[in-house]
Amino acid sequence: MAESTPITVKVAFGHAVREDSTVQTLTVHVASDGSDSIHDVKNKISEAIGGGKLSSEDLFLSFGPNDRKLGRQYKGDPTVDEAQLKLASFSVLAWIQRFPHWYLIARLLPAAPPPPGVAIQKAAATAEQKNPEAAVADARARGEIPKINELPAPWGPKPFQAPPAKELVSSGYLPAQYPASSSPLTGY
């Protein structure tokens, strides 16, 4: 069996992770070489929280002082395959080795954002003191926003087309790719 490294996970049910708030702290063991996938890590956290009573599919992971997102960012998020994302690609273990007081943060995944065009229609209707749901229905009927059956996951039945990797990196879904001769930990 490969060597394992313990990492601290703070489980928070809210936006703030402060010592004075209700935060559960636990430790999970991950492969020292970072070969665990984000999905594997979420499963270990799920088991540690309560024997799997909370599904790994419900967890949102972040790391470090900037809350670097690891994996899915909302319920039903089809953007990344967490089984393919490895912990090593985010340099998590190297950073924890350098800053042992850092930890992973586990929260509940937020709901999916509204379908394209819905938020603006609801905001405009609310500002005009009209019924937001009726405004969305009218906009769909006029073809101003797509119907649910025309949308990809997580809103509709159409197949999801992942954006290019460069866009996934810039939006925070994938870690930056450094040349093999470089490391974000060494500064060159």
C-alpha cells in the first residue's frame, strides 16, 4: 500500500470558517504522492463526517488562504470529472508540507445557478414590480431565453459540451499547468 499523508479538513456549514463558529475538524489520510482523485478525497471526508451519511456528491471542497476550488462548484455541475482530477495537480500536499496549518474546507455544494437569461429577467421584473415567474415564462414564449428542454445539464436534457481547457483554468475549474521544469512552490 502506498504511503499516506494526514490532512486536516474543516467542515463548515456556511460561508465563514472561523474558530468561534460551528466547524467540525477532522483528519483524512490521502496518498502521499497526490494520486487520490478529488472524488476519492470527497469519499474519505464523507466517511469521516458520519460513516457516509452525507454523500460525497454533496460536498464542495476548497483549499488554502484563497479558497481554491477543487472539483464541482454547484449541484449537478457537469463541468469537470472529479474522478480524473488528482490532488497532486493542485499542489495541495506540497503546500500543506510547507504550511502545515493550512487545511481543506468542505462545505455543502450550493444549488446550480439559474438557467441562462433567467436571473436578468427576474431582476428586471422585480425592479418593475412585476411577477418574476411570469416574466420568465413570457421571455421563454417570445424566444428571448431558451426553453429548459433546449438547455444542457444541469438545467435540461441536452448533452453538456465542456469549454476548452484554457477557459476551465481561467474560471477556476482546473489548476494552472506549469512547465515540467517549473513549480509554483519555488517561484520559477
